[in-house]
Amino acid sequence: MTNTDTPANRLTASFESRLPPAPNGNQRCQTARRAPGRNAGQELTTMAQHTTSTAPDTAPVLPARVDRRRGAAIITHRYFPVSHRTLESWPLTWRRVNGRALVDTAELLAFAEAKLAAAPPVRGGKRNP
């Protein structure tokens, strides 16, 4: 019997909920004809064909454990800019494996979300006296 409510499953579910909706299967790629001459009559495909994916299982999956540099890249991409050196001072559980410090991705992202939630909102603009 497996527990489906694990930190990794919650992390994957929250990540997948933030993805843009997948295009429907009725979208067609745009094609163009080659100019007359060599290879005349062949169709050219545009980049839309290569970047549009209708497969449901192509969502990027985060690794279970990351090192400081990759963790900093994930947090910078998802939440706020952070350096890999800053992660050294965060109170996280690091494991030394083959000379690398690794942390559970779920723990890292939970701490980053907590830091973001604890940050006070500041409004800009001129103050009214």
C-alpha cells in the first residue's frame, strides 16, 4: 500500500498546476513551399511544429535531490533571484554524496516559498503627506 500524499507528489502536482494549458490536437503546423530550383516542391516546416507538443507526459519533472547550483537555478526561475552561495546559509538538511552537497527538492522549494510568503509587500511611488 503506497501513500500518494508525499512531498514529492505534492511538489509535482503543484508544478503541473502552474503549466500553461496544452494545445488541442486540432492545431496544425504551418508549412511553406520551397522556392523553385533545387529541392523544389518539398515542404518546409516552421518552428511551430517543433515547439508545439500535444503529448501529455512531456511536463518537466524536477529531480528528487539537487545540488546548490541547480537548486539556486530552480528557485531563481520559479520564485526570486538567489545565489548558490546564499543556499549555504539556509537551514536545510544537506547530504554529502560523492563530494556534492545535495538537498531534497521538496524541502528546498518549501523553504523558498516560506521566505517569499514572509517577505513584506512594499508599495512604491510618492508618499502623500
